[in-house]
Amino acid sequence: MIMRALAVLVVAACAVPTHHAPAPIELALWPATPAAAVPETTRHGDELVAGRPWTEVHDVSRPTITVYPPTGENTGAAVVVFPGGGYKVLAIDLEGTEVCDWLTTKGITCVLLKYRVPASGPHWDDRCKCHVNPPVPLALQDAQRALGLVRQHAAAWHIDPHKVGVLGFSAGGHLAAAISTSFEARSYPPVDDADQQSCRPDFAVVLYPGHLWVDESKLELAPDIRVSKQTPPTFLLQAEDDDTDDVNHSLVYYAALKQAGVPVETHLYPHGGHAFGLRRTAQPITRWPELVERWLAVLHVIAA
């Protein structure tokens, strides 16, 4: 009888369904996009980060959003993530999917934007050795569209439309600042109902940004970033030994936010370099996700 009872218990245990994390949802950003002149490709980046390779995406002409539902208790918050890559490529895992792995455990819906590159935002042109602004800000268009889509689908995705923020690295940090200061009107003709939704972020996390300080003769904010009182609360972080994007990019943005009366939390570290993503190293700067979590709790985006 004992052996029979044990057998029944084993069978019952095996019959218990396994709970998996909700599958991510990928959506085309625009109803129709032209055929790509150059096919999209991926490859490993040239350097290891925290001892591991990272993946970069080239020639994105058909942008998408991938929605990662929270695995922790849903807070109702959502964060649209902008990977960096100099507006040339996208660091899609280092500054993208790995961010979603963290945010979703905190009860936050993560929306990863694969925006168009190359030359879709301000960038350094090696041919002229100069800073170039594209005639059409494709990356900003993609970011505005993504915020509108998130709010359009807020009910279906269990998101509070008043708790939608952005987080960006490097060029993606510039994009986070750009959409934080360019939301009153779309930078493209409206397409559908999603473009009737607000594209203003409720908060912004700007990490080791570039393209915010473009004139080395003046410590001034780039003219395309127009801070106002309506710019959302912002979290800034950068290393002073960042050899790709000078810490002045953060300093000029901080000064403009402070002057406009926008709540801003800024963390500058003497060491840390550039493009570390969420990968933990011996450098204290790589513990920044804990700082962001506390900041989001202060904003009442997540529970303290």
C-alpha cells in the first residue's frame, strides 16, 4: 500500500503544469516599410564586455518592438529600451535583451525598440571628420511611434499609460533625451490611432549618452535637444573616463534640466569607461541598476 501511494504521488507531481515566463511579442513598428536595400545582419562586436561577446545588428530598415511581459508581480510600469551603437549599429543584447531580463523581474514590461540604423540620428561621419545631423530623424520617428503603440496597447498589455518611461545607452541615451524634449508633435505625418497617443515619456534613464555636447569650444547643450518644464524626470549616469562619449554630454544635459526645474538624479563615477551595459565588473558604476530601482521607487513607478 505504501509503495502504491508513493507511485500515485510521483504521478501527481509529474502532472503539475510547469509555469514558463510569458513569451515576448514582436510587432512591426510601421504598417508598411519599403524593401531593404541592404539586408539586415548581425555579428559579434569587436571587444569582449565583462569577458563575454556581444551582438550588434547592422542595417535595420524594418524597425520592430519586442514586448517582454513582466515575470515578477506586474507593477503596471513599462520601459521602452533604446540600445546604443552610435546610430550606426545596435548593441541588441548588451544594451537590449539583457536589460529586459532585468526589468521584467522587477514587474516592469520591457519594450525593446529595434530602431533604424545607420545614420538615423546625430552621428560622427568619418568621411568629413565632423558631426552630422540627418535630414530626417528616423530614430526619433521610431521612438515616438513606439511610445504611441505602447499606450495604444496599454490595456491589452496590462500597462498603466501614465507609467511609461524610456531607457537608453550611448546613442540610445541621446535618443532618450531627444524624445524627452520632442514630444509635442510627431516628426512624421500621423499614420493611425497610435499616433494620436502621447509620446512623452513619464520618466527617462539616460546612460553614458553621446551627441548632447557637440561644440568643443562651448560647454552647451546640442541645439536639437530643447529642454522645458515638461521634460520628464531623468536619471543620468556616466563615467568620467568614458573614452567614447565625453562626460560633458551628461554635464550639459544635467545643467539644462536643472535650469528648467526638471527633477534629475545624476551619478558620475571616476572610472567605468563606456558600453558596459548591465554586465557586472569590479567597477562600482556597474551597480547602477540598483540606483535606478531606488529612483523608480521614489517616483512611485515601482514599490519601495
